[in-house]
Amino acid sequence: MSIRRAATALLLSGVAVVAMATPALADTELKGSSPHDGMTLAAPQLIVLSFTGHVTLPANPITVTGANGASWTIGKATTKGPLVTAPVRQSGQPGLYKLNYRVISEDGDAVTGTVSFTIVSSTGAPPPTTTPPSSTESSAPALHAPSHGGSVALPDAASTSDSGGIPVWVWILGAVVVFAVGVLEAFRVGRSRR
């Protein structure tokens, strides 16, 4: 009877581990942006994208194009955990523009999307630099959630630093292996006692 209890306990603990890990496997998506979807503004100097999980950048992760075919000059995009920043320089007339992004989530899936915004001024911004401003500067843009337009606090450098930890899937795989070994051992012990 004690072997059955041990096997049941192992089974329940395995189910609990998988249940707790499931939210971590949710798809990465855009949480907020500056400029945000539907925004009307003067020419921005910096694009900021915030995602629900850590991301890495492929080549040319951000493009901005207008209805008249004008495309903006995008500086070197950088990422720090779930936060992506890129300096930009507007080219073209005021009007509707689309920001297209493509990043890679922790599980290797491509995350793509579009943010539309309207430019009301054609004043040029300084040429892009490879170093975005510090998030502690007062000029740091506010992020806005794409779905409901609410503001999202811009994380500081400490909260967005990459921990360099082990990906979630490794922990889940390890838990499944430990669980399977425990169940097999419980059955082996049960058979040997018979």
C-alpha cells in the first residue's frame, strides 16, 4: 500500500510542476510600445517595444514605412530582456506610418506585428546613434499597451537586465525526467517486493 501512496504522491507532484510551468510557456507578445498604436505625434527619436518575455533580435528587427513609400532610417536596435529600443530618423511627409517588428522569443518562435501611428510634423530628428538614452532620463518615452491604450511603466535597467539564467523549458524537461524516474523506481521497488 505504501508503494501506491508513493506513486500517487509522485504523480500529483508531477502534475503540480507541469501546471505551474504552463503559464511560463505562454506565447510572447507585445505588451506596450512608444509610439503606441493609433498615436498622433511629432517625429519620435526613439522606438521602444516592450514584450511579455525576453526576446532576441534578428537582422533588421524594426522597419517604419509610410503610405507614400517613405521608409525611416533605423539605428542599431538593442534588447535588454523584454525591452527593445532603436533610435530613428524620420524621412517623408507627415501622415500615417506603420512600424513593423520581428523578434525571437525565448522558445525560438518569431514574434511579429505592426503598430500604426500618425506623424503631424516633418521636423527631422538627429541621426541615429547606437546607444539609446538611459531609461532614467526624464525624456524616456512612456509605453502604452497596444490593446487598451493604458500606460505601462518603462522598466529601469535593473529590472530588465538579463539574468542569463536557464530557459524555462530546461526546468520543465528536468522536472518531467525526475518525475518519470521516480515513477519507474516506485514500480521497480513494488515488483521486487512481490
